[in-house]
Amino acid sequence: MTAIRSLSIMGESLPLKAPFRISRGVKNAIDVIVANISEGGMTGRGEGIPYAHYGQTIESTLIEANSISHKITEHYGREAILSMLPAGPARNAIDCALWDIEARISGQSVAEIMGIPELKPLATAMTVSLDDPEVMARAAAKLAYCPVIKVKVDAHNPQECIKAVRDQAPSARLIVDPNESWSFELLEKIQNFLADARVALLEQPLPTGEDEGLSNFTPAVPICADEAFHSADDLEHIAGRYQVINIKLDKTGGLTAAIEIMKQARSLNLSIMVGCMVCSSLSIAPAFHLASQADFVDLDGPDWLVQDRNDGMLIDNGIIHPPAPTFWGGP
């Protein structure tokens, strides 16, 4: 007899300990949805982050997730829901909850189910939010011993902001993220500076849909597609213009789709960044499993929260540790 399976989905607002500024605006709190799938006295959890830039709200995401609640109670699995919901945070929350409950019922960890080695600590980018260069320098000084720092910039004074961070963190690997705010002219102009500043990666400098110039452009540092990349359908286009893709589970619609996307991207000679929205450790835990196979890791979302989830993931001087099995993904 098949065990009874139940699904509950709720929305939450999680306050941030400091404003998070990028070129498009500022956040003081984040909205999330949490999916809980229970069966046989065990519960699997997953989190999704609606993103206004993609037209998502917490209300629309909850409606979308609840639209297949009857399929989850009927024991439809991860592969089945790929065709039931579009890629996005609703499917991500449910997919990750299905991974978690599968691990708990089967007695195997998610890593074992995926067939990957035992998880080890990873260096993650720690973000310096966009601000005046002097403010960014003070933030960078607090992160100076972290191995990787992400620098949020816009088109106003990016060189000054990058220099302010580099001066305070001379040894860190730098990722610069303009969040679509640059023109192609600015991108061309700033190439030598990026190389001299020893920037390791430039993330989504141009607006999505305005990146045609990249097809014949040889950058001084690798360029990563973030907002321009969502699903496997984008890979052929991306491979002709970018060198790296940023895989975020809220864009791919969960770990299941992300695993296949990583395989396809590797076959196209694209390098991989595994990133996140500002989120709790419940979003980071499944992404961490993918990040163990990535070239760049950007999973500092919980570091921005006033309070992360109980028993959440530890980030210490830019090193993020695997989730406890009891938190997510363990038998």
C-alpha cells in the first residue's frame, strides 16, 4: 500500500541585516515560498525566491506551486513535474522538497542519489553591495581574508568601485557584476582596467537581448551569462557569446533540471558558476550539491539575513560548509 503523501506551501518575508543594492534597486527584505512534502512521518523541504525582475510575485508563485499540489499527493516525482510547471521558483521549491523527501525515505543522501563524491567545504563569493566607493572599501576590508569577493557595480563609476575593493582585498579572486547596466562601449573601454585589476570573472555586463556584440568580441576576462540565461533552451545562444553561465536553481526550476543543464553546458565548453538569489540556507543546500562541481561558486545569500533558518549552513571567512544531513538532503 502506498504511503499517504501531503504537500503544504507557504510564503514568508525574511528581513535583511543591511540594504542589498544592485544596479536595478535595493532590497531590505526578501519574499520566499517554502514547500513541505510529508510522508511516513518524514518531511522534505524546498525554498523558492520570486524575483520581480522576471515578473514574479510571492502571490503568483504560490498560485503556480499550488496548481500541481494534487499531483504531488498522487506521488508524481521530480521528472514528471518538469513538464507540469515552467522553470522558476515554484518548481524549484517543489523539486528540492522532492529530493529531500526521497533522501529521507530511501536512506541515501542526495549526494549519493546524484552519484557525486562526499561534499566538502567550498570557497564562495562574498558580496560587496553597490554603494559609494568609500563605503564599498569599508565593506571589502571586512572581507579581505575571504578567497572570493563579488563586486556589485553600475555604469556610474565602476572603475572607482572595483579599485576600492581591490585595494582592500589584494589577494581575493574578484567577480564583478554590473547586473545588465553597462553599454557595449563601456565594456570595450574598461577591458584593460579589468585585466589590470585581476578580475577573474565579469558577470552579465550588458542588458539581456543587447548582447549581439559579444559574438565577435574577445574579452580580457571571461564573461558570464546570468540574466541572459535561464534554461537549456538558451544554451546554444549563450555558447556563441559568453564563456560562463550562472546556474541558479530559481531560474532552472530546481536541481533536477540544473543537473542536466550543467552536463549540456560542459559539452558546449562553457564554464559553470552556481549562484543564488538572496535567500536562506534552505535554498543554498541543494545548490551546494551542484556547486561542488562548478568553476565559480556564489552562495552567500544567507549571509544577508537578519536570521537564517535553524541549523542552517555555516559560512566562515568565505568558506561555506556542507549542510547537515538533518537540515536538508540527508537520510
